[in-house]
Amino acid sequence: MESALAYAGLRRRDNAMGEDLEKLKQRLPLLEYLRQRNWSGRPARQGSEFVGLCPLHPETRPSFYVNARKNLFYCHGCGQGGDLIRFVELSQRLSFPQSLAYLQQQSAPAGAAGALERAASFYQRQLLRHPEALRYLEQRGVHDPALIEELRLGYAPGGNLRRHLTDQGYSLESLQRAGLVNPQGCDAFYRRVVLPCCQDRQVVNLYGRSIGAAFPHRFLPGPKGGLFAWESVCQFSTVILVEGPLDLAVLWQAGFRNATCTFGTHLTPFQFHQLSERPDRLVYIVFDQDENHSGQRAARPLARRLAGAGVTARLVQLPAGQDPNSYFVAGAAATDFAGCLQRVQAL
Ligand SMILES: [Zn+2]
């Protein structure tokens, strides 16, 4: 067929193209790009060919052919043809490098949320390959594989995320914007157990818990999102509020599925709003009983604020020096924790 011959002359350009260009074109096939821009082509005689009106010049009879298998176009009306990049050069009147930059932007998964989601999935896979991370979770009393999967717990060994995501087409700048890669170009998380923080089921941040000597708690820049797993916890009229995700993990493991965590002792206005949206709610605050009393210092004013919003709040005392995680790691059972809830302090 004539158009097939016309495509053949355009192959030279493909040979000169680097691997990056090939990847870009695979990620964003020409036909898909055109359809996203409302080009409607009907199947032509050959199976993988489509024909429609040419977007590059005015016409009434379709002469614009797209070969989906070869990822090339050719117009018998204006004589133009080529690949996706050529099409962008012609249709947007951009230079070759400008077209490339434009397409890289177009084909990147939407914004930082996409990068965070992919980072979370990548870290999940890493967890199973790093015994030191699984050992750490085991030491922190988290051993149920189904729970590890459900919480999307992962591990950042450090040094391999940037490469993984740039291979998927993310630019270094976009990874730096998302905070996944630091200004020096290194992965932000190094030897940390990682857990995604979500809002409206979208990953908005990652929490990283150091398994080594580094500062224990870290977030990426940006908001930490709402209360953890609030989509499921909000259905309970009684809620257990803890500081950290490892506290939450042992509570869920012990059957307290109404536990949520704030990622710290300070609630964001949004988290406070979530807790107080139901006035009939009872909130058990189980912050750390650590030596500097920061958890307890924060718990009391929070309980008063919640009471002010019409929510019943109770302060739960664990044995001295314990947080919910260490309490269970030290051997407490669900009944012991339930006992602590029963011995709550009213305000
Ligand atoms: Zn044309």
C-alpha cells in the first residue's frame, strides 16, 4: 500500500534516535496522543492503520494515515509524515528539543502524586528483599504479612529510587520537587521503613522511620495528609488516637481496627476537623508516656479542644515509659490494652 511505502522512508530518523526517545514514544503512542486531542480516525484497510482528517492542514477528505504498530503518520494531502515528535514539531510549531521537553511533560504521570505512589510501590517491593527491614519490623512487633501489605509498609534502602523513577520517565527536577530526591541528587530516604500518607486515597506524603542511628521520624516536604486510614476508621463511633504508625500497626494487629494515627502529637486543622466531624464520637488519646512527657503534654490540651468541639475525649495511661508499640512488644495482649482503655481518665 502506498502509505506503507511512505512510512518506510521515515525510518531513518528512528535509527538515529536514542533509547530515551524510544521510551518516550512507547510511553505515549502517537495514536493515543492524537486521540487525546480529539483526532478521530477510522480503521484503514491494513489492520494497524487508521485514517482521518489531517490535523496539520484544512481538508474535507481524510488523507492523514496513522500506523499504530509503527507509531508513524503520513498525510497524502500535505505530504508531511513522521513520528510523534515530528507531529509535535509541526502541530505546535516547536523545535525538536522543545517538542521533546513538551512531550516529556505531557507523558509524565500527573504531578507529584504519581511519583509518590510509584515510590510507595517500589519501597513495598524492596521490603521483601531486605531482611534488615523485616527484622526491624519484627523487633517492633509487626509480623503479620497481611497487615504489612495492607498498611503498604515498605523499605527505602537508599540509593536506588532515583534510578527506578527516572527509568520510568520522571525527570530529576520532578523528583526533587516531590522531595523524593534531595538537591544533591540522592534519595531522600535512606535505611527507613516507609509508609504512605494518604488523603482521599491519594498518596500525599511518605513517612520514613529510621532503622539505624538517623533521626527516627521523617516526612517528605509538604502536607502529611489526614488521619491515617481515616476512610475505614471514620465509621467507628469510638476511635483510638495514637502518635505513630508503628503504634497503629500493633493495635490493628491486636484487633483494634478503630485506631488511627496523627504522625506526631500535633494535629493539623484538617485532622482535628476529621476527628470532630461526628459529635457523638468518643476518642481515646493514647500518646506516648515518654520521659520528656511531650506526648502527655500534648494530649491534655487536645482532649480539651475536642471537648470544646463536642467530642468526648479520654486520656489513656499506659505503664510508665510505654507507648502502644513498646507496650505490645513488651508482651501486653489485647486484653491488657483493653484494660487500659477501661481505666481512662476523665478530664
Ligand atoms: Zn496534511
